[in-house]
Amino acid sequence: MSYEKLFEKGKIGKITIKNRCAMMPMGTVYADKDGIATDRLISYYEARAKGGIGLIINEYTGVDDIDSIPTIGNLRAARDYHIPGLERLTDAVHKYDCKIFAQIHHGGMTSKPALTGRQSLSPSGVPAAPGAAVPKEMTVEEIKSVQQKFIDAAVRCQKAGYDGVELHGAHSYLIAQFFSKYYNKRTDEYGGSAENRARFALEIIDGIRKVVRPEFVVGIRICGDEMVEGQMTLEDNMEIAKILESKIDYINISNGCAQNGDANCDPYSFVPGWKKHIAKTFKENMSVPVIATNTIKNPDWAEELLEEGVCDFVGLGRSQFADPDFVRKTREGRPEEIVKCIGCMYCRERLMADMPIECSLNPMLGVEYIYKNIEKNGKRKSVVVIGGGPGGMEAAMMLAKNNYNVTLIEKSDKLGGTLNVADKAKGKQVITEYVKTMEILVKKAGVNVVLNTEATPENIHKYNPVGVFIACGAKPVVPPIKGIDGANVYLPEDVLLNKVKLTGKTVVVGTGLTGLEVLEKLGDEGSELAAVEMLADIGPGVFPPIRKYIVADIMSHKPETYTAHKLIEIKDKVVVVESLADGAVKEIPCDNVVVSLGVAPVKGLVEEYEKEFANVVVIGDANKGGRIHNATKDGFTKAYAFDM
């Protein structure tokens, strides 16, 4: 593609954006406990500006540090002492000809009383979800006070050098609560009709316009469709948007609400484009520029959205986590080198735990300020990396960047390791794309890749390495129980790689993510299913926004479920389990058994290499079983620190 639309200049208000790529506001928990911009946060945004993005709308920036604290590390513009840090941020971004808006925010009912020590505010005292804490209905005096906090925050942002502000009117935060017919039950001038429900935001916008420069941009983010019965529909939100239209410079379209975050930050099972009709409706009916997210993982899709007239600017979200150089690589004709988000939701998982965000694929995310200088002290000395999975590939690239002569040995015929099994699960084709990209990047880094070779201490000696990185993963856990070696007993990879075609009834023992993927595949293929899990629910440890969709798919096949049961024995056509509640023993008739109990490092492997080589570094599953982020982070950090 030529990406003519993507790299066309665009106007928002009175300012010009160098391309049609806008980084969406995403929480990071990188600010300090007082909401001040840290080196960590500034370096993170600077890397995205350097990577070519035309506009950054930074994460939600608190206007109130008394009644609205959503996370410990919430960036704020609530006090004058926040201005210097914000100025450092805007200076870091502007030197790359990138514009930056602050998304000014008040959580309302979604604030955390545990952090504020106060009852949260809301238009009507309606809790965020059934069973959640009941917030305080705001008085008119409190409404005016909070509106002034938005206005004051906008002034601070202007002083700090921002090009504009975006009011956060989405995701059931305070402004969205006023918009909402579900949360706003007021009977005064701030409730009832759409005009009254929009009044809170309109008065903020009018107040900001009176105190900022004419060219200072004022926009708003709203949810096009909240996608929950009884909440705001596309038609409802379009009505609000038309009321706001004459007052704003642009509108940023998201989706979902406090009861449906998946409509905003969707897992891998959601197909890109599933919600584009919403943004297109706004684009076709509004005179101001429309920015919209649409699960954009690659530039081709971004270009198509612009060509189709879905939006004026494409909103890049998690794709900017996975690869800060997304835009620059596209502009330079290297789209195949973009590390594309796989929708694993690890970033969201961290955020929901009030932890600084990380990315499964990008170990540099949030630590750019630590790893900004690679010393290149390898002096072309030889290093061998054993294993071409995510940890091994990441380590090999970092070692090569550090000027080591790196040989990566992989026993199979391609790189990727266990990812070449994981990508066979339903909806996981995005992992295939990741492996292809990593193959390109590994070779571009100058790594000597040796495939179809089983590494041994003997054949590694010929490389005369100053270090050996063991990244050859682990082996499946197979418990020492009677019948585990039976002819009808299989491992997950046997099913996912189609090594076997199972018919009849299959019992899957262990329902972590891999076990769930096996159940899903077998169910889709028509097998009768039974699931055995030692914990109280199937899918233990799987992030809920991913778990709920895959479990719903599995349950459509009506499996038998034996939770709080442990495997005792496998007989011919029977699996024997024991209830952990009462010790009762049950026999489950079946034709096949799949044992999915995770992986563990190969015993004795590391010691074998340590006898032969002075510097042995163990990473990823070879060190401790984990997920993709464990492997990439381990490989990156240990390779960065290696100095021999």
C-alpha cells in the first residue's frame, strides 16, 4: 500500500496534524503517587512521538485529587505543582513535530474510595454496577465546583504547552454519567432531556473557551454505543453529540461503559471492524473531525478505514504499546517489521490490578527511560542462544544489538517455539503474525539462525561462546499416575496441531488457557466433552475478559464439568477422579483423555550446560513456566545485562 490517506495532513480546530494517526489515551500508572509526570511516563510518550505518530492524546489526566483518584499512579493537572512535569512531557513530544492533547478527567462514581477516603460523586447516586458502592448525588454547588476544576485544569494544560484538551466523556466517568439515562436520574436542569444531560459538559466547554487561546483545541471523547441493555445506544449518543457539535473542535469515539469494558479494550477473539459502523455513523452526521478506535493492529487496516470514510483520524491504542515505531515503519515502507498487538490483554490485566502497564510483546514498554542506551560492548564475541521461542528470539536480538556475534539454535524447522502451537487455537492467528515478524527482525538484527538442530554441549563448543542462553522452554507436566501412558491419552499439542483426530467423548484434565482452547476446538469439531479441574471454577487464572468468551463458547457444547476434582487414575475408557470436597471417587466414561497441566523446566538440563560453560543464562520457561510476557521480558533484560 502507498498509505496516501494515512500520511495526509489533517486539521483539528486551528492546528495541523502531520498525519492521520492519533495515539489514544490509555492509562499507564506511570505517574507518581501525587499525579506528577515521571521520567518513566515522559520517556514512554517520547518514544511514541519519535516513532512518528501525528497526535498523542495522553492518558486520563485528573482534574481533582480529592474526589477522583482512579489509580495510584494517575496523571493529574489538578494543582499548579503538576504544571512543570506536564511541561517536560509536552516538550519531549513537540520536538518530534507531534501534537499533544491532555485528556482531562473526573472519575465520578468510578473513583476509588479506598484511595480518596471519601464517598464518590455522581449525578444521582446510582452505583457503577449492581452491588458496587453507592456514590453521593452531587449538589448543584458540587457540580459548579467540579466544572471549575475542569476549567482550571485546562488552563494548567495550556500553561504546560499542550495543544489542546479532550474532555473524557466516555466509559461511565463523570461527564458520561451526566450524559447517561441510566446513571443520571436528576430532575433539575442537569437531568431529564438530552439537552439537560449535556449541560454539565457544555458549561465546562464554555468555561474553558473563555480562558484559553483561540487556537487551543477543545474536544471530547464519548462512547458511540455503550452496548449494554438499558445503557446509552448509538442513537442516544448521537443525540448528545449533535448538541455538543457547535462547541467542540473534534469528537473521539470509543464504546462500552463501566459494565462493558470489552467494547473499548477488546480481546483477541474480537474481529477488527466489528464496531466500525458506529464511528462511521458519527463521521457521516457530524461536521467536526472524528477520531475512532477500531482494533487497529496493522497499517493496511488503518488505511482502509480512512479510505472508507469511517473516521478522519485513526485511533491507535494497544498497537502503540506493542510497537512505538508503528507509524515510522509504515512511512519508511517497512510494515512487515511492525510488531502487531495480539490482543492478549496483559496490559489491561496490569491496569485493572492498579499496576504499571506492560506488554507481552514489547519488554521496553514503560522502561524506555532505563534502557535508552545500549552500550554495544559485545566486541563481536560469540554467544549461543538455545531455543527460538519468544524469550530466545528477544534475547538473540538484544545480544546482537549489543554487538555480540549471536547464533540462535532451534531444533524445529522454524522459529516461534510453543507459539507455533498456541497460534492454532481459535482466534489466535494474530500470534502467527507475531512469529513471522519476529523471524524478520531476528534476521535483520544479524542473528545467525540454525534450524533443525538439536543443541548439545558438544555441538555448541564449536562456536567457542563466551555465554550460552538456555531458552528451550519446558516440557508438559505429566503426573505419575496409573494409566497416564495409555494409548488414548494425549497432550494439548496433539490436538491443537491436528496430530490426532479425536472422536467420541474426550475428558480434558486441567482447564488453564491451553485446556480451554483444547475444549473449544474439540467442541467445535463435534466431540462430547468433560472437563476436570482441581480448583473451584474452570479457567482458573485466565484473565476474566478473555475467560468469559472462551468459556461461553465451550458451554455452548454442554460439557460435563468436574470442578474441585483431582485426577486419580486413567483406565481403558474411564477416567477416575476424586472430589476434593468430600473425597468421593467418580468414574467418567470416555474415549480419549487430554492432560493439560502446564509445563515445567526440564530437570538436569541447565546443570548439563553449567558443567561445560562458564556463563550460562537461563530464561523463559527453561527457568520458570509462564506466559509470553514472562519469556520476552526475561530474554530482553538478561541479554541487556549480559557483559562478557
